[in-house]
Amino acid sequence: GSYTTGLCLPWSDIDVVLINQKDSHYADDYLLGRLYGKLVTKQWVKQHKYIKSTNIPIIKLISNEMFQQFHIDISVQCDKHFGLKCVELVKSFLKEYEELEPIVLALKTLLNNGNLNNPYTGGLSSYGLILMVVSFIQEQINKEGKVNRDSPTLLGETFIQILEHYGIKFD
């Protein structure tokens, strides 16, 4: 997640992906359910929720004040779960597009301020946001041939153009 890619902010959650051994005879949802049953009894867990009704079941935890109230999402790697591959893709995008990091961090802040950053409540995931920004940047490069990365106004202009594109033009 965002801690691994460097795109975390103070309110970012910690994403944990468990990998079930190939020869295990336990189903992923069974293991996640058992883990949830154990975690809810721990003193450091302040809040907890087990969301089973999603494409990828997830345990959402908030630690107590002693552990700085970290938000933790736990899922199990499966055929539908591409979290680890997505992290590598995002890292490659960050290397390729230097403007991606500051724009994504600014947009994540705007989404958080509007309480629109949680896909489980109808908001936009960080990964979805990153893909939208990358798509916009790639579209600009394709239109203009090559973006002038030496321009001091590029970052601000690109940020405003993204807001205009997805806020007004994009359907």
C-alpha cells in the first residue's frame, strides 16, 4: 500500500497482505475469519470490522492510543487480489512520472478532507486515484509528444488540469 510506495499521509492505513501456503487445505476466508476472532480479543485493538461482502474480504482494525491509533487493513492474497503486483506497478509509475507523487498526495488530501477516500463507503481508493492521474499524464504526453518537465509551472498546471478534467469534463 501507500507505506510501501511512499504515498502515505498521516491518516493512511497500513495494508497487510497474508499469503496462504499453496498446500494449505484451509480456505482463505476461513483463515481470515479465524484471524479476526483472535484479533478482536487483543487489548491494543480499539475498533474492528470484518467485511466479508466484498470481492476481497478484509479485516479493518484501529489500534488504541498506546499504538498511535493506526488503521490496519488485512486481506489474504488470492486469485482476485493483485495488491503486491499493484505496488510494483505504482513504484514504476513513480519512477517514470516525477509529478505523480506531489499530485497524488495533494489529491489524497482533498479526498480525505471531503471524506471521499474510502472505497468501502463509496469513495475512491488510492490505487484508483493513482491510475486516474497516470492516465491523465499519459494522455497529455500523447497529445503533446513530450511534456516539458523543466517548466516550473508544470506541476501546478497539471494539478489544475486534472481537477478540471475529472471534475468538469470527464463523464
